[in-house]
Amino acid sequence: MKDALQQFGFSALVVDDEPGMRAILNKALSKKLTQVETASSLEEAEALRQRNHFDLLIVDINLPGRSGIDWHEAFTDDERRSDIIFMTGYAELETAIKALRAGASDFILKPFNLEQMLQSVQRCLDKRMMERRNVALQRDVARSFPVDIIGEAPKTQAMREMVSRLAPSPAAVLIEGESGTGKELVARALHSLSGRTGPFVPLNCGAIAPELLESELFGHVSGAFTGARKNKDGLFRVADKGTLFLDEIGEMPLSMQASLLRTLEQKTIRPVGAEREVSVDVRIVAATNRNLHQEVELGRFRKDLFYRLNVLSLELPPLRERTQDIALLLNHFSDSLAREMGLKPVVWSSEEVAAMQGYDWPGNIRELKNTVERAVLLGKPELRHWTGGEVQQEDSFAPVTLAVSGGDGYPLEWPLKDVERSHIEKVVASHEGNKSAAARQLGVARKTLERKFKEWQDE
């Protein structure tokens, strides 16, 4: 059994009326697991189970009073589901059948070799770890995208070299840069080159309601708050042995910043409503398009957390400072998006590439990718589509949406700011003016919406 299991936050409850057996298993399992509890009866075990979540129950069948197989509270509780290993000194077929019907993962005869028990525990916890990683894969919907950093511009080459140097370190990394410069892509590259065995788990701090952020990061136990009907592993446990990417870290509330700082310093978490802390091994990569130095001075970001996150730092250059990469990025996005959509890739003329290299790209690589995606869908470069074949810089690359019947689309000649305003206002109206809900649907922070509405009022 691997010693590394102790760092995954696994827990077990041993139920046996023999003090010697409890002591042996407690000593052996405590070297491997984060938490091990023991009980001499089902009544004592149930009281412990109600207070704590256990990944594994190791239960003797022949207990005083009720038999271990009769512990129905534990075996039928879907909200506090645990794997079960039964122990017995009597090799009766009927007993084994009852154990399997009760949901046993394994059935071990006493006396047993300790290694036999540890191997059984290993199999159960391997299954648990697979379940946790499946959760990470479900969240990481963009995992199939490549983590290659495309480009040959000097700043791009310097960025690639820096990523390679920082990746092996377990220290936190702070990625700064304008919106759309590829901060998540760089975070994925850091994880890919780090050699860490756990998953890459991304979280947009600005897209989660502040009151839910603690549970999302640290998890909770059943009954911790209204609506917490079952135990939930937080993203720190999901990302154990891997990388947790905290995007828009500047949007994190001050109260949560204190909890995050404590976790980074002690390498432990406490799920909401839990009595015990759990050890975690997670590398933090944080990203922001804000000036965190300024946020610290304004009192909106903790200075101590900033220094903890800024152990290693990367500043990503905007696309206008690496225009040499535009031709490579155009071909890369055109080929990959065309394959994804089952369409033909777009061929770009030298005039179109030159025009794009002369554009400022305020939305950076994200804006360029969106431009290519629309070109693939339309079957031709949007430069000609917008300008009738004339190369113009002003508003040439402002995204537009084709008008559709019923008046729900946007006129083709609308500039980006009008499309954006109309769309945001429609989404806010669909949520009856609730800007927090609208912000979550749009994938932005509520403060971003507030700023937009203020700008429109000042026009």
C-alpha cells in the first residue's frame, strides 16, 4: 500500500469488540490514512459516523448485541456512502451472502495476515481515488485542448522558457496579464510539465457566488447548511496531488482570502461543518487581469496572501506585442476548429494577415480565436465579409452576429460595443434584473457588469 495515500485525505472507521484487533488495525492504518477511528460496538460506531465522514468501514460481523451485518444505518445511507470490509471468524456461506447483500467490498476471515487487510484497503481506496478523478475530469471540460504555447515571437519564446523553468517547482505561481492572453492555457502547461500525478482543476473565482465559494473549495458535510443533503468533496480534495487553478483570484472576497491563506500555510482544509482538518497536497496557480499591487494598496486584497501566491510569477504579453505569432495562431485555430466542427479550414491571404497584424486586438488571443471560429462557420474570412473586400483597420475585427428572423439577432453593421450591450441587457432582463445571476450565466464577475452599466450611464 502506498504511503502517498495519507495525503489524499482518506479516512476509516474500525469496528471490533476486541481491543487487540482495534489497536493493530489502528496502528497499521494510521501510517497510511489521514484519519482512523475505532469503536467497540455499533452504537459507538454510529455516533462517530454521524459526526464524521468515513471513506471506509472495517466491521467485525460478530459483535455483542447487534451483528455487524445489521448496521443498516450505515449500509443504506446514500448521503454518507462508505466502502465496507467485513471481518469474521466464522466461514459460513450464509454469512458471506448476507455480507455481500449488505454491500460489502470485501470479506476477510480471522485470523488474517495484516498484509491481506492492507491490500483490501488499497483496492477500496483506489476505487475512491478513481471516483474523485472522474469528478475532476467532468469539471475539466476543456482538457482535450492542447497545452502547446503557439508562437515564435521573442516574448512568446521567453514565456515558454519561463514556463519550463517554473513547472517542476511545487511553489505557487501567479499569472498576470490582460483578459484573453491565455492564462488558463499557461496554467495547464505548468501542470502538464510539473510531473504531478493528480488532475488539473480550474475554478473561476468570479463566477461562483461568494456564499458558495467556501463549500466549492473546501467541501462540506451533510447538514452543514440548508441544502447540504450529502457530503461533498471540495476542489482541494479533488485536486489532491495535482494543480488547482484559481482564475480571477482578485474577485475572491476578503473573508475567503483569509481561509485560502490558512490552507496554503498549513496544507490542510476543513470542510464546512466538519470537526477535523484534512491534509492536502495541491499546487496553486492563480491568475488575474487586475493589478494586485494596487488592489493591496486599496485594501481589497490581502498583502500576506498576495506574497504567498506571488512566490513565482509570470506576466503574459498582450497579442499586440507578439503580432509575429498571428499567422501561426490563425492557421492553428483554423485547422483545429474546422476539424472540431467538421468544416473546411479557412485560407488567409497575405493582405488579411497583414491587416490583422495591424489591429490592436483588445480581446487578445480570445478575440482572435472567436474571429477564426466565425470565419470557419461563414466559410470565408470575416475581413472580406465586413468590409466588402477592402482592408480597413477601424472596427474590422469587431465581432458581429448575423441577424435572424424574429428580430432576436443583431444587425450585421453593429459594432462590438452595441452587440455586447444589447446581449448583456437581454441576459439581465431574463433574470429579472438580478445581476449576480446574470453574471454567472455570462461567465463574468458581478463587478464587471456593474462597471459596464456605469459606463453606459456616463455615455
